Amino acid sequence: MSFCLNPICPAPQNPSHLDICQTCGFALRLKNRYRAIKVIGRGGFGRTLLAVDEAQPLKPCCVIKQFLPQPENLANTEKAFDLFKEEVLRLRDVGKHPNIPDLFGYCSQQGYQYLIQEFIDGRDLAQELTEDGAFSELKIRQLLEELLPVVQFIHDLQIIHRDIKPANIIRRQSDQSLFLVDLGAAKQTTGTALAQTGTVIGSAEYVSPEQSHGKAVFASDIYSLGATCIHLLTGMSPFDLYNSHEGLWVWQEYLPQPVSRSLASVLNKMLSDAPSKRYASAIQVSADTSFWDSYDTTSS
């Protein structure tokens, strides 16, 4: 089966042997090699399609990201193209990390811009939570141990992810490795740019107070990772785990099974409202030796 790349095609499904859409006449192969199969994701800035690379003998799967800016997100086509180019530059660098999907290429075709990336065959953590239930403390500690170096790698490149959440973390089926995906909301920043108000972006449940006001900093990603952890531990939305009247996190009251004081302390610090009271970087979390040394892995 081929899926038409024309976002307004009324009948996008086509037989796999065709190269031109039988409904709208759009080319069915990107760069004459990547054939889309189905849509696997949508967002405010585009859609993601599962595809195959027909230029390789085994026709491995890959991902096509089609940039489709919506009027409420972007002022004009020129701005859209600028953002697309910025994402290409980010992915070119961050894709060098083994736990971030590699960038295979980018192009424009028939009026639309595309990224082609490595396909990670597995479940995202939102799916894993739905199918397997709340995470144990051991799984959360393993998640942090694996993802904190990835977040630090991004930050070292002066990039703020701005959309860390369970749906953007994929566990690869073959080896259970975790991958951080979707840098479409990421922000390249240096020096004084951190102090400038920018676009409010990200998923509201996981966004820090300063990011919700367009003031994302590196510690904003630490907050989002912390919110991801308490969601996975409880199975509840972070919105429901915060007492806004008291200004306190109450996530521990909703745990299916208790966690150690050391993990609770680390997560609460990651979730501090004020960035100055939060871990400033992923490496600071990793360096908190009381967190890593005090846990008996047989207890969870």
C-alpha cells in the first residue's frame, strides 16, 4: 500500500506498485525512493508517516516528517520554511547521539518540505503505560539513568527540547533502549536568548511555569522529565497531581506502590516551580550520588 503525500488528497490510499496517486496525481515516492505507507502522528506543525526506503535491497522502514504549518502557528510561508531549516540543522547535530533518531535527509517536493529519519520500532512510554500499567521505581530509575545523558547532550548543543513527555520517549523493541524523539518544538539558544520571551510551546501537562510564559530555560526540560516520571509512576495526569490551592505536588498520595524517599526527593526537586530551586542541568541530577547510591534494586 502507498499513502499519498498530498495532505488534501481525498483518497490517499493507493496500490503499492503505483508511483503517481490515482486520485490527485501527486508523486507517491519522496526523492524517488521513500514510499509512505501510513500516517503515524499529527501535530500543530505537520504530520509523521511511516515509510519504506525502496532504494535499499531489504526496503527498511523509515519515518517521513511532512512540515504542514497551521495558520495559527505561523504567520507566513517564509517563516515556516525558516523553522524547517532550523529543525534540519538541529537534527543534523543531535542525531549523532545513539539514543536520538538519525537524520537521513531532507528535501522539498511539490511545494512541501520533508525530513527523513530513522524509524525506531517500539512503543512510546504513553503506550507502555496504557498497556502495562504504572511504572515501578526501578523502571523510573532506569529511565532517568538512560535519558539524563541524552538531555545533557542536547543541552550541550545549546538546544532546549521543550516537549519532553511520555509520547516522545520510545522504547526500542529489539534491545529495550530508550530514544528521545520529536525535536520539532526544540529551541536553539545561546547567551541572552535565554532571557528573551519566545513562543509558548510544548504539551501543557508537562510544561514548567516559566516555559508556559515563553521563558524556557535548560531547567525547563528537567521539569518536563520530572512530570513525565510522576505520570508514569501514578498513571495520572500531572494536572491532577498538583494542589494549586496549596502550591504543592501531591503525586505521592496517588502511587500504586510507595517509592523511596531518595527518589521522591529528586523528583520533587526536578519539579520545583522556581528554576533556581530546581536542578539546573541533567548532569546535576546524575551527580546526586545520594539518589543513586541509596537505592536497593531488590525493593522494586
